[in-house]
Amino acid sequence: MIENNPTSLIYSNNYLEIKKSLINIYYGYIPKAYKLEYSKFLKSSLPQTEQERLASIKNECKKVKSAFGRALLLHGLKNYGITNLDDLKVTFNGKPYLKNSKNLHFNISQSDNMILCAISENAPIGVDVEKIKPKTLDHFKSYFTVHEWQNITFNDNSIKRFYDLWTRKEAMIKADGRGLSIELSSFSCLGNNVQIEGQNWYVNNFMIDKKYACAIAHKNDIPVQLIKFEFAL
């Protein structure tokens, strides 16, 4: 169940009072001005360790998206009593986690200029967002089960249905934590209750912007609260 009650925020020291019993998904759009110049944002919003990590990223577009994703995460974590990212670590498979707060789970996704950051106190979580664009779908057939592919190709809006199922699969493998070491065609996301190697997950699409497809995967069937975040210029 998705509770779509977005609250506008300006990036500041004013913390939103959230419901920790829910999955809280913060989302926002990277201002176009920051796609050209973001050094001021980095200096004022992120700790020194994060600035050093970002400086090592050579691709400018990836650097911008990573910076905003981390800033959104840091803002969300403050509502859980965490004020820095010093405990941020990465698993062997590349999934970030908090070393000293293992009961707190989060996941970040970016596409085009939209950023999502999901936070949960309950269980591992995965989130994915994709900008909906025209695609030659035949290139992706091998990533889906037979029934999923039929569901896509016989749909009145095949492109939209493709993105709905693609984001579900991405959210699933991110929640699991093993990423692309899991073959996407090895499980079906046609239902809301999905199993990967005997592990049960709940997966849903949700709407923020009709130009994007979004999905959330979680161990428990918990309501989701969408929280809009506006980065101050």
C-alpha cells in the first residue's frame, strides 16, 4: 500500500517528523543549475569523507547524481538520529550499509534528474527509478521469464509495462543485496509477492511522475510514505 502524501522540503536543518513504522521514500529532482555547477553544494552539504569520495569519480554526471543521492540519504538519516556518514560501508557485492546501525536499511536510485532514497527500520529494502524512454524491447527479452515477456509484448502500452517490470526486477536484486549476480530471468515479478531462491519479498510499483517508472521491494508488506524533497539553490 502506498501513501502518496508528499511534503515539500527545502534542504536545511529543519527535520521532517516521519513515521518510522513506514517505509519512507525521499525523492527530489536535481536542479538544472547543479548539472553545470555543484561545487558550492558539495562544500555546504556533505562531510569531508564524502567530498573526497566524489572527487575520485571521473564522470561528471555520475558525480553529480552521487552527490545528490548521498545528500538525500544524509537528510533522511537525521530523522533516525544519524548525523553523519562515517559508518557507511559497502558489501562485497557493492551494496552500501551502515556498520553500526545494521537494523536500519536504505537504498538509493537515480535516473535522469530524479533521485530516490528509501529508508526502513524493518528489513532490507530495494528501490529503483527509470526515466521512461523509447526502446527496442527485443534486446531485453532474455532478462524476463516467458510469461513476463508475453505480459509486456501483448500490453497496450508495452514500453510502460516494460519499465514497470524492469524497475521491479532491479528493486528486487538490490533488496536481496547480490545485484546482477542474480539472473533477472530466474524469477518473475508479475505478482506483488515474489520469491528468489526460497526468500519471500514484496514488490510494488508506485507513481511519482508519469515520465518515470518506480518500484520498491521489501521483506514485509509495509505501507510506503513518499516525501518530496526540494534542493535549495
